Amino acid sequence: MTGRRTPSVHDTAPITPDPAGSTNEPLLTLPQVLTELAVPRSTFFRWRALGDAPPTIRLPNGQLRFRRTDLDAWIRDHIEPVPENHP
């Protein structure tokens, strides 16, 4: 046994179809996403377990990939507004 658990449909947010139908968008790797978000692997997988990670694509070899548009949308969804009483 390798210690890997069977992926669940509940592990990630659903991948939404690309509205333009483009399949030319390059996919990002997990190390690229971790670098961009400046978080360790453990934090990413904790977010994923909580259902709050960016949407992923699981390749047949088990590796994760990310669409740039999905990552950008996830980042936008996590922007906190500046409080009104902020000087």
C-alpha cells in the first residue's frame, strides 16, 4: 500500500467548463501554484480537505493540474474588502 487514499469527488471544487471552449490554455503544476500562492504543500492540502482549494484536474498518473483561469477566479473570490473604518 502506498499510503495514497482514493480521491473523492468531494476533494475539490468542480471544474467549470471554459466558456470559450478553449483547450489551448496551459495547465499549471502543483509546485507552480504553491509558489504563486506562497504556501507550503501542507497548507494547500489542508485547504483541499476543507473544500476551499482552487479547482484541480487530476491526471491519470495522479498528478494535479490547474487552469490559470480557475486559479485567477479562486484568488479573486478570496480577496477581502478593506473595512470601511480603515483610515
